Amino acid sequence: MDSDPLYLSHDPLLNVPNDETKQPSPTKRYKIIIIGLCLVVFLLSIALSLVFVATRKQQSSSITTNTILDNCFATSWNPVGETLVKVDRVSTLAVDNDFNIYTSDVSVRALQKWLPGADKPINLFEGHFPETPIFYHSLTHSLYFFIVFKDTPGVYKLVDGNSTPVNVFSSNGRGWNIDQLDNSCRGLYVNTAGDVFVLDEGRRRIVKWMVNATSGVLVAGRKEDESNSDQLPSPSGLYVDEIDNSIYALIDSSGRQIKRFSNGSVYGVTIFGGGPSTVLSDLVSDYIEPQSMIVDKMGSEICAATRWNPVGKKLVKIEHASSLAVDNDFNVYVANWDTHTLQKWSPDTNELINLFEEQFPETPIFYHSLTRSLYFFYVYKDIPGVFKLVDGNSSPVNVFSSNGRGWNLDQLDSSCKGLYVNAAGDIFVLDQGRHRIVKWVVNATSGVLVAGRKEDESNSDQLEFPSGMYVDEINNSVYVITDMMGRRIKRFSNGSVYGVSVFGGGPSKYLSEIKSEYVEPLSMIVDKMGNILVGENSKITRWTSDIKYNGIILGESLGGGATHFYTPQLMTFDKLGNLYVYDKSDGQVIRFDVNSTSCINNLH
């Protein structure tokens, strides 16, 4: 046990007889029968009413719960708290998806796990676990921790309750190089993409290690040659705001302060501590002495586009685009199936250039803003797979390849009609040839069936001729455009691989106007609030996540000089929420700029 610092010590309905001598007269008998029937009907009515009320109540409760879980975030907390556990010297705290609490107890140098309701902890690592940060990554069910193992600083994780730690990365010795860490780590954060942020106290800096990287990236604090820099003197805490792309560091020098590092700058500004801070809600100034910090799911504010300028700007003309994407620098990417090229249009030069020529088929592309990566499906040397271009690099990186063609979940067909990468980096592939959607989790060697046909369901029509896909991460649903029996959109939700038609194939009732009309979907996209935008002939309509009509948002029917389009075949957003539409009939990419947003929790 002493030789292995990562040794795990524990892981644990009356039958009434007829009286023929006293039979009532026929008239009385009929009256009794009628009264009896009325009584039965009355009682049944009451029973049915009670069942209806109970059912509505249950549905209402269920809807409320789902709404809270899927669409809402906490804004206030009960001021009466519940004491759960008592630990004398805790240096770090984390809670997993099963509400188990993890603490690092400095006095006994142990990483401890407290089960709900338990009065004693389970020691996971005893006697050799120093004062060190831990972080629970909910998306991957992983507990991350920093530790020096065999004199080498590094980050490890316990995945979904497993007892054996997995090394995420190790420092290349101690030093100032960006692939090195010091022994003293005071903060740890893992973002949705799986990148690890380390607060390296000894080097007074924050370094981000991207998934599978062999070296870190300086994101805050001191550079090697800045010996006099006081950007991060005595740093003692770290939190990352993924919504606002900011990093917050708690420092102890010259009074406790919080600094914010934003817009990619390694130089921070003090926002709390070190002097009076204005409290905007009551317009008073007071000294704030921060002891700890955390950022909620809303960041400082979250804004989503609600309306767009109906007058669009035509950006570039491309006759035969099969997919569309826009990067963080507002460059437009299209896959041109006529010329078999992947093309890029830059707003700076207003030019269209070919990235891959003569060999790029009709295939989907997807831009992943978090990692600044352009993903695309491609058949390379007769093997289907997914590749990516990272942050403008010219050499594609293979993300995964199919293990040949077939029905196994580690196999894909050559015809891919949809591609989506979620916040965690998991890839959804619409495999048209197999009538299914398969999700490949980061670093997995096989996919998971999330929608459509299983291998032994040859007659299943769940996804006949699917031609488009979008994933709603807010409501945990997958939407698919299918062409079988007329264009329609199916929704797959709650983890079911069997979908239901929500648009097309019959009249869809516009609840706001109490009328029915046929919806003929050509394309679709989901916004940041879970609303569905559906591209139809000459218009784009908006629907709520529970399929309530919310009006026409773009198209000539709006009047007032609105830009006219005929066939909105492709749609995508840029990082600001501007909507890009590819009009297949005219071969134009049109941008509609945001002119109204809805913001929640605006604190600044």
C-alpha cells in the first residue's frame, strides 16, 4: 500500500338472497331500477372525476419536474440548510450524480466518500492523499483529482464509481515549460468538452490541458519570463464560467481577492476584494472578502436570439451545397456535392476557397464552437469515419473510423446524412444506409444506438430515408427529417430509439391561431432555449419544445421588404445567434442578423 499512493482501500365487488314472497310490484320495481341506475351513474361520475383530477395532478407534477430539470436553473435557495456531514479539515468538496459527497480531509490525508444519510465516510485513499483539489464531471460520471504519483504531478479520474484511477495526463517533470506542472495544485476544473484547467500555485498560473493533449496551454497568470508579474500571487481557488468564456481565480495576497480572466487574455482584473465593491441590487458599496466562489449554469447572463432582421444579407452564391457551418470567426463552410469540394468563404476577403478538392462527396459538416473544430464525415481508403480540422489547421485529425461496413455498433455505412457534436464532444452520426443514429462517446471504440433501426428490425420504418438531423441538448431530444411517405420530422426523446412524428405527414394544429395546416419541413435547427426553427417553402416558422406554433419568423410573408427565399434547405447559427440560411433554389447563403434577444439573470 505504501508503494502505491493510488491504492484503493474501500469501495463499497353482495350477493343478496332473493325473497320471492316479498317481491315488489312492477311499478315499484321499475322505480327502484331507475333510482339504482341513477345512483350508479352518479357514483361513476364522481369516481371518473377523481381519477381525472388525480391524473391531471400527476401530469402537472410531472411536467413541473421535467421543466425544472430540463429548462430551468436555480435562482434562490432555502435559507434553512441541512447539516449532512462533519469534517474538521476539508480542503475540497464535490458531489456526484447519486448525491454522494466527496471530501479531501487534510488531517488524515484521505479522500473520503460520504453516502447519503451515512454518519461515517468511506476512505477511498488513505494516509497519502494530500491537500489537493477534486472535481466531479457530471457528464462523464468521473471524479477528477490532482496528485503527485511517483514524484510526477498529474491528474487522475475515477469513472462512474470504478475503484481503479485512470491517468488523464502527467507532467513532464517540474518546470516552467507548458508541458510541466509544479507539485502544488490549488484548483481543478473540467469543462463540458473534457478539457482540464489546473491552477498551478507554484508557477502562479492556470494551464488548460485539452483532451488527449501532451502539453498545456497558458490561459491565465504568469508567463515563464515574467518573474515580477503579480497576476496570480498566492492563488488558492479556481472556477471557470463556460457561458461567458471567463476564468475566475481566488487569490490570498494583499487581502483576499477574485480576479477575472476573459476574452482569452492571460492578464486578469480584480472584481472583488482589495477595496469597496458596488452591490448593484441595492446601490451600496461594501467590502467583499471572498472566501470561496462558484459560477452557476447561467453565468453572469444568458441571452438567446428571439427575432431576426427580416432583411437578410446575401453572402456567397454556391449552386450545390449539401451542408453548412459557420465558425467563431464568421467564416462560412459548405460541402459542394457538385464539385466534390469542401469550401470556405471568408468575410474578410469575401473569397471562396477550396479546402479539399475533387474528392469531397455530399457529406455533412458541423462546427463545434467550444473546441473551435470543424467536424466532417468522410470515407477514407474505403473506410467511413469522422475527421476534424482544429482551429484552422490544414491537416485533418481522425476522430474515429468504422470497423468496416455492417450492422455492428462499431460500424458505419458509407452514406452519412447528418452530423452533430454535443457540448461534451460526443458525436451523433445519421447513418442513412442503416436507417439509424449512432452516438460515439469521446474516445469510444464503438457507438451507441440512440434512434432508429436495430439490426434485427428489417421491417422497421422508424427512419426510412432520413435526410437531416439536429440534437436538442436542452431537452435531451433528437430530431430527424425523414422522406418516407412525405417529408416529416420525428422526435426521439427520453432515451427511446422509437420516434414519434411531430411535423409533416398530416395537418399540424397552430394552437395560437386555432387552425390546422400542413407543415412541409425542408430543414430544422434548435436554438439555445430549445425552440425549433423549421424551414418550409418560402418561410421559416418557430415552434416551442412542446410543439406549439410560435409564428413565422422569416420569409416574404412578413412584408416590409423582407428577403424572399424559396427553399431554405440548410440552416445554422453563428456564435452570436445570427441565422444563416442556404436557399437551394437560388444557391445563396443568406445571413439574418439578430435584432432582439431574451436575457435571463442579467446581473451586470
